[in-house]
Amino acid sequence: MTENRVQIVVRTTDKERDQVKKMAQEKDVSMNQFILDAIFDSKDDSKSDSTIIEILEGQLAKKDEQIEKMQTLLDQQQQLTLQTNQQIQHLQLEETKETEKKLEAFEEKEAKKGFFSRWFNS
């Protein structure tokens, strides 16, 4: 038994028609079939949409975990940098104190020398 087909006219702009034509060509179907599929297969699209949403939610959760881990690593790196800088400052301070002590000892030694020994450097 043959089905009686009727024609439905849809008004679109040239740009909209070109878009429908391009999308139909991408799916390798006629424009008529593409429009019918879009109208009557919308239930299947909702299933595929929910599947895509689930996949994207999973990816988003994974990205959130990665960001959290990166934040933790960044915090640890900053703490290590701070500790290293504090150690460097401590060592520089110790070195400055040693240099000052040596300078004081040298000045005391020079002060104890007599006038002529300083003059003739002996």
C-alpha cells in the first residue's frame, strides 16, 4: 500500500535554506529527508544529548580534579621557594657577620701595631 504524500511549504531566507542544504549534504541525505529526520527523530537526539552531557560532566569532573592537584602542587612549590629564600638570607647574614668579625680583628691588629710598623708595613 502506497502512502499518500502531501506537500508542506516552509518559508525561509536564502541563508537559512543554504544552511539546511549544507547540513543535509553533510549527512548525505536530501533536504526533505533531513527536515523530516530533524522533526521526527528528535527523541533520539535527546538520548544522544544526554549521553553527550554525561560525557562532558565526566570530563569536567576530571578537569576539576586536575586543577585541584595543580593548585596543591603550586602551593607546595611556593612554600619550597620561600624556605629556600629564607635559607639563602640566613647564610648571607652569617657570611656578613663573619666578614665583619674578620674586619674587626684586622683593625684591632692594625691598631696594636706601632707607628713605624704600620708605616713600613712590617
